[in-house]
Amino acid sequence: MRVLVIGLPLPDPSFDNYTLLSAPSFFDYEALVVEASAVSKAIAEAAAGAGEHETYDRLRVVNGPSGPEAMSLAALIRIRRWETERFLARGGVLVLFAYPEVPVPGVEGLPDCRRYYWLPEHTLGPWEDLLVPGFGSRGAELVDPQHPFAPYVEQFGPRLSFRAHLSPRAESEARVFARSPGGAAVGAELALNGGRLVLLPPVGDLNPTFDRMTLAQTMRACIETALGLRPATGDVPPTGQQEVREHGVP
């Protein structure tokens, strides 16, 4: 199993950690984990010319036309959308730490750029309608213990702070497995483009030093279950030391 992690470095030998701009092709992986706020941050930085951003093959990412030693930011974002479509069409599992849809202005040649431009739209409508902004601070409650990502909610439930929840009109098309104390669907799975999209609330007080090992092990167990590589009742493996392979991730 190979998992591509975008925007949130996780220490596991099966995980390759990159940014949206520096990653290899999405469709070569079985699963994809994306921290949505890191995606829009990387695009905004590249659009503003802040920091050094490179593609996987070391081309500079520029907010303008491509050249022999540079890749257009707009072209790269369009490529990511095509890669995501192909990834999902192959039956991939896309795990998304969900945030609301927002515009990301300033991308030359892509005036309608948004946080989820790289993600195909659902048949129910655009993501700005399906992901409702929210300000959760009281954790999340597991409502479907048989879902592959139930261990994530069990492990971090009181610390989960949703920033977006699924629109009520989309719930009929989703398998909801976690809700806020007020009943909002903050953990849900949707069929998308032939694959599966799993929406998760982020850990609100994630500690980079102490939490990423547990988060990585929990995510690996959930993904293996989702891919049919372990039974749904499998336990999260014990804590151990693993190397974090970060590629272009601050």
C-alpha cells in the first residue's frame, strides 16, 4: 500500500509526504490524504511569489507561463484536477481534512481558482454548497462504529474541531459516521467519480511533536481497512518510532 499525504507530514513508511505543488502524480497511489487548508495556503503563496515552490521534477512553480525550467501555477493546478479524477476513477480512497470552499485569488490564467479546484465536483453541486462553514470546538461523536474511519473518531473525538460540515441535503447521498454535539455531519463518506471521498474534521490542537505518530498510525489502520487490507475490527498498531519522509512540506 502506498499513500500520498498532502500538507500534513505523517511518520509512516507507507506514507509519502508532499505539498500540492511538489507531489508526484496522484493517480499512482491507492490512497490520498489531503489537509485542505494547506492546499490553499500553498497556492496563495505561489501566486504571491512567496517562498520557493518546485514540482516533483524540480521545475520552479511560477505565477505565469511555463518555460524550460518553470511550470505555470495555473497549469499545475489543472493537472492536479485531472490526476484526482483519474485517481478516483481507479477506485482510490481520498481522505480530506475538510475546510469550507474559498476563492484563492491572484493565480494568473485561473481567475476562478478555489481551494477545491483540484477536486472534481459532486453531482449534487459545487463544494461551496456541500461543505458548510462551521466552528466546532466540542469534539465529535461516533455514530457508525463499523465505518473504516471509526478509529479516528474514537482516538481523537473530544479534540476534533470541525471547520466544515456536510450540507443536510447531501446527507442522503453520504454514509455519515461522525456528528458534532449539535448533530452536524462532520465525518462522512461520499461516492465521487468512481472512488470514495472521506471527509474528516481536523484535530483542533494537533501537537506536531506528540500527536503525529498516533495520527499516522490511526490513519494507516483506517486506510488499510477502507482498502480491504485488514478487518474492520483491526486494532491500531502500537506506538513506535518511524521516519517522516517530507518532500517540500514545511
